[in-house]
Amino acid sequence: MSHEPYPSEQPYQPSYQQPSYQQLYQPSYQAMEGEKAAQLSLILGLVGFFVAGFVLGPLAIWQASKAERLGVQATAGKVLGWIVTILNVLAVLGVILFFGLIIAGFGATAGYNS
């Protein structure tokens, strides 16, 4: 027997470790793809306000629909996509109307030249 008051080696005691967040929640491939599509739709909708909205608006709507098919809500991206698309269609119609009025104005004043 040893004369040490406490043994130098402690007997094995299994320790309890709490599972990490990543161990508890591991999203499926489908959920991760849905999250990516939802984020992309939001980014496309926001950027569409400033650059190439005529293209980026429909792309934002498409990505939001893809995210919803995969079970992830993408309402913000879809709404922004529709707003950008509608604003760009109205802008194109406004430009066409503007140039149409200019052409009509030149046609009306052409008869006054003597």
C-alpha cells in the first residue's frame, strides 16, 4: 500500500459532453440549397434596383420560387424581384412614350415650315 493520501491516477470516469449546435442541427442538402436560393433572390432583388433590373428582377423571382420549392421562405426576394421588374417595365414604357411624343411633336411642326 502506498503512503500517498491521494492516488496519483484517478479511475476512469466517463465525462458528459453537451452536443454542439452543429451536432444538433445539421440541415439537409435540400435545406442548404433553399437557403442559398433565398439569399441569392434577396441579393438579386436589391442589386436590381441599381443595375440591370430588367434582368435581375425576373432572376430574383425565379430564385425565390426555387427556394420555396425546396421548403425555404423567400418572400423578401420575391417581392423585391416583382417591384424591380414592374418599375423597369414602367421605365421602358415611359421612355417609349417620351420618344413617341417627341416624334409626334416633330411631325406636327413639320407642316409649319414655309
